[in-house]
Amino acid sequence: MAAITASMVAELRAKTDAPMMECKKALTEADGDMVKAEELLRVKLGTKAGKAASRVTAEGVVTASIKGNTGSIVEVNCETDFVTKNDSFLALAQGAADLVAEHNPADVAALGALPFSMGEFGPTLEDVRVGLIGKIGENMSFRRFVRKSGGGQLASYLHGTRIGVLVEFEGDEAAARDVAMHVAAMKPVSLASSDVPAELIEKERSVATAKAQESGKPADIATKMIEGSVQKYLKEVSLLNQPFVKNDKQTVEQMLKERGTTVKGFTLFVVGEGIEKKQDDFAAEVAAQVAAAKKG
């Protein structure tokens, strides 16, 4: 029986994109024959994992995990909404959130290297991801995560599987969960007006300036119009200034004061936010095929 070395496993994995343990099993079965081991993996997993690895993952789920005063929120992506209902994919996503909360990985690569097994796949989270790609035939990726620890109490809210919120607070947990739900619905960009990113303020000021110039108003009035628009924007996008979603007669800040609760910060994840999805133009595709057929 040939000795199966780590370098052999790594080489086979690089060729096939198959999970590490599957590569080791194939090499063992093939008695160290790299070509035969690759054939065994192709039969078992097909070429689905390798082919899928380059495709855009703009769908997916958001999961959260809270263990005492430590918590996490994670976005795991896939290609189609169909896979977001797959039990194995959902278990992978929840496992990732639990691992982030427990181990505090530095980045996505470190997260993938953590110990995790699911059925026949393992022993790392990355091995399970690659194994599921081969099994399901669709690309999957760990996109981003945030971990909070030592800053007080934590509450989370998941709106289905596409929107997730993690809130840091002190006080009433029910009030904090209400805030998390509010964030999911109203999507503020910051906790307070003073925290709104400067680039967003400048963008709003630019739009307001263009509108003021079009109005033809005198310079002093135009300046007031611009500042008024900016201040209105700051109130609309900062959590504490927003009308509370369950009672628009009071702001979120007023509601929290009434219930003796302080929110220190929040994290909002929306699945696929900022990812450019491929738009298929069926008519153009058919026309291209017709043109190609005529040339042939």
C-alpha cells in the first residue's frame, strides 16, 4: 500500500476542487495513483464543483448566532433562490455563524479552516462547502461576517433568511428586538446623525445643490434650502431619529428612553447587497444563436 502524503492530497484537491478527505479516500483507494484517484473523484462528484466555482453567487441567506454576550451575523451566498431552501445549505450557513461566534476567525479564509463536519464532508468548514458544491451542483461562498463580544447585551432579528440584524444594547431585551426589527424594515445607515458617512452626506448635498440651482432662488435662500435638505436626510437615515416602525408618533430614541434601553450599535446584512447579478437577455441570446447558425 502506497503512503498517502499531505502533498499528494493537496495536489489532487487543486486539480479537482474536491474536499480534502474525499481526496485522501480516493488516493487510498487508488493506491497512490494520482490519475486513477482523479477519475474516482470525477465519478463520485462529477465536475460540478470545479465548474460551479466561478459562477456568481448573488442569492443566499443571513444567519445569526448569540452565545451569552458574544454573537455573530453571517452572509452565505449561492446562485439561485432554490438552494436557499436546501437543508444542507442552511445547516452550512448556521454552522458558519456558530463558528464565528465561538472562534473569532480573522477573515473568511480563517473561517473556512475551522473544524466542521456534515455527513460525508469535512473535517473543515471549507471542505463541507466544496463538498456541497459538488453534491448540489451550485456555487456557494462565505461572503462576510461580523462578530461582537464584550460590549454588553446582544439581540438579533432575521426577516426570513434574506435580512439579518444584530443589535448591541443595554436594558430591555424586548425593546432591543423591536429595534432590530425596525432596522430590518427601515434600513438606517447609522445609529445617530453624527455617524452618517461623510461621502453619503456630500452626495446628498450635491443633489440638494443641483435642485436649489434649478429653482432659481436667491443665493441666501438656496443655501437654506440645501442645508434643510441635508438635515432632513440625516434624520431619515439615522436610527435614533427615525419614527419608530411600531408607533410613528415617537422616534426610536424616544421609545428606547421610555423603555430604559440604550442601543450602542447595530449591524444590518441584506443578502446580495452590492453584488452585481448577471442579467440574461434571452432575445439577444436567441438572435446570436440564429446569426451563428446562418454563418455556419
